[in-house]
Amino acid sequence: MFEEGSIFTQLLVERLNYFIYVVLLLIGLWAMIAKNNLIKKLIGMSIFQTAIILFYVSIGVKEGATIPIYLPEHDPHASHGSAEHNDAAVSGPQVLEVSEVSGYTNPLPHVLMLTAIVVGVATLGLALSICLRIYRGYGTVEEDDLLLKLEQEDSRNAGGFKKRRPRKRPSSTKASSGAAQAVSSEKSKSDRAGQGNRRSRSKSPAKKTQSSSTSDGKKPARRRPRPKKPKERDS
Amino acid sequence: MKRVAVIVVLLIGLLLAWAVRDFPSWGDPHAPASSSPVSSHFISSTGVDTEVPNMVTAVLADYRGFDTMFETVVVFIAGLAVVSILRGGPRRRTRDREFVVNFEPDLIVTNTVRLIVPVIQIFAFYVLAHGHVSPGGGFQGGVAMGASFILIALSWDLKTALARFPLDRCFTVAALGIVIYAGIGLLSMFLGGEFLDYAHLAEAFPVSPEMARYHAMLGVEIGVGFTVTAIMFALYASLSTDGRMRDGL
């Protein structure tokens, strides 16, 4: 199984580090897809991020090289303040030789990950705050409970609306959908209808008929009519 | 759902494991990342362009200064967003979540923290100010500094920490950090260079262009440190109290 050149040798012996990152990345990905709890999804996201950071750092590794900080003998400006290096300052700074360059690791992955870690913490804080807000609103951070509650809320709003409003409205608000092309008298009427809608602060039957025509039957059309109203006011 | 997830994850895993064979082995000096002209340029000419021996700091604050500035802005905006998300809005069902912590600060813990916090803060300043010649810089120093305030909040209570670093001052300091960073960039622009081209600061100050870059990098790192310190503490304070800024941890 571990003979020379087999895929197991390549994966688990020669490139074990990459294998570890792949496993970490998959754990994070699995948590993000399959877990129900939003906090657990965030934990998965952090594990994913850690895998990427480790990957970058391991790319920066170079055998026989030191950290990317100049050794005193390589610093072109030399050690500050010591008098004996004045002659180097006179002759001007020298660019490092190729052999000397290979003695330092690549600084770029470290720079990129340095900022990525701190920005990752900040964005994780933002995600946690959104989770807290969701918990405040719905009392749960479980995804299926959340979807259930959203659906219940939507259907409750839609049902409550039907009771309050007689079904005369649709014809008048239907005219409002064509208000852009309508003559001004009609427009004023549809404006009134729009105001009425706004006052009631819930979905109008007209929206419902429209949404069913666009085959969006399951979700009560809450968002759909919103962009329409400013358009009417503009025209 | 779980079955789909397992299939997707396994597929991606197989693809990645297959791709791993093409990667360079551990520490290979001839790996593309190590032998690319960009990295050898950074290594060879950092010492010529600047007086900073730490290449990471030079790349972070000078060569990629624009990037770092907006990373700092991202941190700042994330802090603003957290506070504005958690502070506003209706608070339903607060009653069943409200709990009062009758919590007496522990004598041993508080006295240990009293001793440790100054050391942490001095070390944070050291990391921040010495980021040119040794590993360190604004991000690291800022995080250490923010952690010291979080430690105060954990060992006493949030009120004690907020008395030392109120939330509005957090955002003043964070904004000040970005103003310092962008101000140094603008100053070098007014002196005839491009935005964040620190070498032109030498025209206003009696230093060589390389030394001007050195000091400008220090200034930039201080700005980053301000922002990161303040936002780390603001994040903790907001998240641990659900935005109420009282009770909590």
C-alpha cells in the first residue's frame, strides 16, 4: 500500500500537510452544508478558513531558509548607528545576491494571512451578531425551525390580511400595475390605491394575483410589490 | 440534505486529493511560490527601498499599503455593523432571556489580572513599535491590546472595562486609526508623490527617503493598531451583551 509512487504514499507521506488541509477544509465545508445550527455553520466556516490559512503558511515554507527579516550581514543599510558600516553607506545599498535571496522565506504568504486572520475575526464577529439578532427575533438559530417560523409568519400575515380587506381592491390596484402608461387621471387613482396599500402595511390582493401569475405561489408576495410603489411616485 | 452534503463533500475531497499530487513538496526551495520573481523582488529590494529589515512589515505597510488600508477599513466597518445590528431593533422575548448575574469579582483572579494587564499592554506596545525589526506590527499589537481590555471585562465585569474604554471612544479611536493611515497617505500625496508613496515624506522631514518610509510605516502601523484595538474590544462588548452594554459576561 505504501510502496514508492502509489497514491497513498503521495498523499499520506510526501504531501501529508496538504492532506491535512484538505481534511480540515472538508470538515468545515461539511459543517457549513449539513449542520442545522447557524452557530455550528459558523464554526465550520472558521475551520474552513483555518485550513486555507494553514495552506498559505505552508506554501511559504522554504527549506534551509530563515524568517523574512534581514540578518545583520545582509541588511543593505546595515545595523543602524554603528560607525564601522559607514563605508557601506557611502558605496550605497546593494541588492541581495540570488544565493542570499534563497536564504529567506517568501514574505508574501505571511503578509496575506496576517491581514486575513484579523479580518476573519472581524467578519466572524459580524456573523455572530447577525445570529444573535436572528435569535432575538425568532428565538432559535436552528435552520429548520427558522424556516418553519418564517413560513408560519408569512402565512399568518397573508391570512390575516384576507379577513381585513374585501376583495374589491384587486381591480383598482390592477390598474396601478399599468400606471406607467396610463393617463394622468388614472394615475392619481392608482396613487391613492398605493397609499392605501402602504397604510395597511401588508400585502395587497393585487400583489397576490400578480405573484400567482408569476408562478411564485408558495411564498406570499411580500417583496414583489415594494419596488413598484416608488416607480409610481416617480412617474 | 445530509446525504447530498456527504456526496458533495466527498466529491470535492476526491478532486482536492487528486490535485494535491501536483503541489510542491514540503519546504521545496524551487516551489513556484518561493521562486517567483515577485517574492525574490520583495526579498532583494526591501532593504534597498526602505530601511526596514522586516520584509513582512515592508510588504504589508508599503508595497501593499493600499490593500492594508482597506483591510483596516473592513475591520472598522465590521465593528460598526456589529454595533448597529445589535443595538437597534425591537427586543422581543427579552423577559425570558433576561438574567441577572449576581457575580462577585474573584479576589485571586482580579489581583492576577491587575498584575498581568500592564505587562500585556506594554508588550502590545512593544510588538507594535518594534514591528519593523522583529516579528510584529499593528495587527498583532492591536489584538494584544484589545485582549487586555477583554481580560479586564472578563475578570471584573463589562462595566469596569467600559469605564476605561467606553464604546463611543472605541469608535473614535478606530476612526482615528484610519485617519492616521489615510492622513499619511494623503500627506505623501500633497508632497508630490502618489497616495501612500512614503518616500516623498522626505521632502518635508529631515530624513532620507528610506528613513521616511521607515517612519511612515511605523505611523501606519500605529493607525492599524488603534483601529484593531478598538474594534476587538467593541466586538467583545457588543456580542457578550447582545448590544445592551450591561450585564453580560
